[in-house]
Amino acid sequence: MCGIYGIFSHTGQLQVDHELIARMATSQRHRGPDSHGLIDDVSAILGVERLRIVDPSERGDQPFRSRPDGNLWLAANGEIYNSNALRRRFPTYPFQSESDIETILPLYLSEGCDGFAALNGKFAAVIWDTTNRRLVLLRDRAGESPLFYARCGEHTIVGSEIQALLHHPAVSRDLDLTALGQFFELGFILEPLTIFRDIKRVQSGTALTIHGRQASVLRYWEAAAVPRKETTTGQATEQLRSLLRAAVSIQTDTALPLGIFTSGGVDSSLLVGLTAELRDPQTIHTLTARFTHESYDEGLFARRVAKKFGTKHTEIMVDDEKLACAFRAVSERIAEPIADPAVLPAHLLAREAADRVRIVLSGEGADELFGGYPTYLGHRCAAGLDRLPPGIVRHLLKLVTLLGPSTKRVPLRFLLKRFLDTHRMMGQERHAAWLGTDARCLLDLPLELPEYPALQSLSGAEDVGRYMLLDYLTYLPDNLLVKIDRTTMLHSLEARAPYLDYSVTEFALSLKHQLKVRGLTTKWILKKVAAELLPNNIAYRRKRGLSVPTADLINGSLRHDVDELLSESRLKTQGLFRTGKVRELLSQHRSGRFNHARPLWALVAYQGWYEHWSHRN
């Protein structure tokens, strides 16, 4: 992994401010502390802070120039897993290194942006054509590697993380109100927007070309276009087993010690089992978060998996004080608001892992590709509930409400109440309500339900399948992959997600939803494969997820922080929030009569970010 930064002039000469470039470089150094590369000419400057993983020699340091003419510059963040195959395709190209990243150059020289469909990996790349002053910005299919840009007059500023761009004086810190609305509705912001009006994200699976004042986007891969295939259960199980083994093999093909974030759930446990088949278990470090709150703790399941396969296992004890410290660190060091409280234990896990390994595997993508979320069951049940008389539904809702609040981990009463409250909504609105933060009521702005362009081409798809695909296109790249990239990279740690291997992804997208959600079983086909390696009580465990006791944090170890961040005077100064509503929810939450952790945490996370990133230092 690496940190990229650069400034490009499309029409005139670039006046280089060396102090500015130094600040941009420093802001990305946590992504690549091993080497610092910079090339420039009269029209552009491109820098890379490199984390040396593949070809750790100086020859592999970036940026690269095309050979022999040097007219193209290349900087990239990530890994190209099929780089050996690409080298064989271009046997006459004079490579200067063994780097996987360098293979992008002959591919682009030969096929232009259309060639990017041949890449398998996680990557964000910048290509600068010095002759034509053409800039190409590229991201992988799932959106594992980040890339941001801002167009300021005749200049384009790029960076792997937002803070690199914020150093440039032409980049405003004005908020994008549409993005703000999405954040408080969903808990994340949809591509290509960011919280800042001037800064955009390169969209997953696309190449953005900027030439002069013109910009064009090529979508080189479209998840919704993958055709469904007829297959038997036996054929699907055999093929999935083979594809997963190949994906894990290619992503663990390193002599370096390897880490795996484990929860004791099926996704991470299967990765442990597959990896242990390929390498000495004593070179595998499994790491899990143990919570002092009993209802949040899954450590015993993760420990059983580690013991079964003989890995070096580490348990990180997580209490409220550690979570509070993690909140302050994340707010200060990540230039994007993240409403998902799982960012806190993720930060603590990454910090611990960085003392042991440089590469970790994680299970991102399995739920979206193979149907792991309980919301998919909810969509199937909603139609049946609609057939009941409204009076019965109202009676059920009253009974659930009488159960009262709970601060335990996603209690059943919460899921039932949310389901009963929303079952009559239209599918898209219902999905947003189940996924969201309940925090839109805190904003003093007119809000509309966020639009999902991804759904426009899915009108004929079955309900459950369309929402799996929607989560793959939104929740995964805009929330989960943001969380894992930023927290691991804060500690110069590379995270890899074998479930997002191109071949595994295409296969999963080709399956009909009946092989993923069957009866009340989610991830049905994945669990069949997992049961070949894992005990049934691991392979068929109910989905838990990495949850955090935010209700207790708000009233406990973060109480002082929350009171300051949500103070009426502070909120009124911003002019964006309904201070009376905030005061009402916080008072009710503090009394213990209600659990308003979801909307309050979204606001606390936003305010923690705003405190550090809304103004220039």
C-alpha cells in the first residue's frame, strides 16, 4: 500500500510550492513510511509514500516512468494480484523492477483505459501523460483502495486521503450539504461525493480521464451486468471452494508473517482454515477483540478457531476507556466522518496487528456477495406481514415496545420494532431505514431520501438479490472498506480481502439468490463450503457483526466529550442542527428510559470529526 499525492496543470506552467508538497507528503506518510518518491516537471508533480511489500528493493519505489521514453508517469496504491500473468503478456517491455504495480504501464500503453478490465487486485492509480497533459485516475472494482481529487481551475489535485488535498489553498473546506444529508440518513456518503464540496472520489470500477477542461468517466466493470447462471448446488459448492482457495492462495503468497482479523464468525474463520492449508500455521497471527461487555464479546469462538488450526492467537481486551481513546484518535487522524462505531475496535486491532505483521486478511465482502445480513430475510418477510390486518401489526408493535430499551448488542426487540415500523415502506425506503442511523431528525435541513443510481438498472431483478447488489455497490465501498482502509493504514498495515477477488466476486454475482438465502439461513452456499473445514457451531453461527456498546459510551467514558461536542452553543454556531431535538434525545438517553444511541452516535462521530477538520489549522 502507498500514499499518493500530486498536482497537475492541464494548460499552463505549474508554480511549485515546495512547502505545500512537503505538507502533502507528510499527511500521507502513515500509508507508506518505507520510501519517499517524487517526480516533477513544468506541468505536474507526483509523489508517493511507499509501503514496501512486493519487490521491497529500491527498484520497486514509485513513481514509475514508462520506458524507454519516460512520457508516462505512474503512481499506485494497492496490489495487482495477477501481475505475473501481465508480465507474460508483455515480454518485450523493459521493466525496471519486480513490482506488481509497474505492470499497469505496458497494459495502458497497449490498450488504453479499456485494458484496466484485465487487472485483478485492489488498486488506485494515477497516470500522467506528460506529452498531452492527460490525467487518468483509476480505482479497483470494489473500491478497496481510495483516491480523491479536486479540480481547481486549470489544476487537478489528487491524494489517497482527503487531508492531502486540504493542504492546498485552493481547496475549500465548505461542506457538501447533499453529502451531509446522506451521512445523517445512512451513516455514510455515496460515491462520488465527500463531506467537502470541492473534493470528490474516483468511483469504484471506473477510470476518470481529465484532459484540459474536459473530463470523462469509463466504467470498465459493472457489477449489475454480470449475468445470472444456472447451476446445481453441487456444482456451485465445488466451484466456490476452488475459487476461494485460489483467492486466498494468491493473496497470501508472501514470505512475510500474515495476520487475520477474526471474530469467530464464518467469514473470518473460513479464511483462517483456508490459509492454514497453504502455509505453516505458526506464521499466521489471528487477532480478535475481546469486549468487557459480555453481550458484545465473541472471543471464545475466535479462540476455538485459532486452537483448531494452531495459529498464533492474540486477544485484545477492549473496555470503555480504550474505546474512548480510540474515538479521539480516529476523530483527530481520519479526515472523513465515520458513523460506524466498529471503526473503534478496528483501530485497536490494527494498532496491535502492526506490531506483528505488515499484511492482514479481513472478511469484507462476504455478507454483500453471499447474502449475510438479516435485512435480506426482512425484505422476504415484509410481503407476508403486509397481508396481516393492520390491527394485528399495531398490537405486535405495542407488545415489542413494552419490552423497553436495552443497551445490549443489537437486541431482538430493536430488530422487531424496526421491522414492524417499516414493513409497509417501499423497498428502497425500507432498506435505507434498516441500514440507517435514525439521525435525519437532528438535521435542520430539508432532506430527501438518498437516490441509489445502482438500482436504476435492476428493476427486473428479484428483491433479495437487488438489495445484496445495492449493498455491494454502496454500503461496502462507502462504509466498510473506508473503515478497514483508514484504520489499517493509520498503522502502516496492508489489509486484503480475499472475498473481493475478481473471480470470487463475479461468481457470487452470477448466483441466484436462492443459493445465498434459503429459509432462515443466510450465506447458505458459503456456509456449506465452510462446514467442510469448520465445526457446525462456527460455520452456522448467527450473524453478529463487530458491534460496540455506544449507548454506554455516551453515558459513561465519553460523557464529558459528548457534552462538549453536543453543547447547544456549539451546535447553534454551525447552524445545521435542531438543538432542541438533540437535547431531548440526549436527556432521554441519559435517563435510561430510551436508547437513542444510533442517532446520537452519528452526531457525536460527526462532531468529533468536525472539531478537527472543518477549519484550517
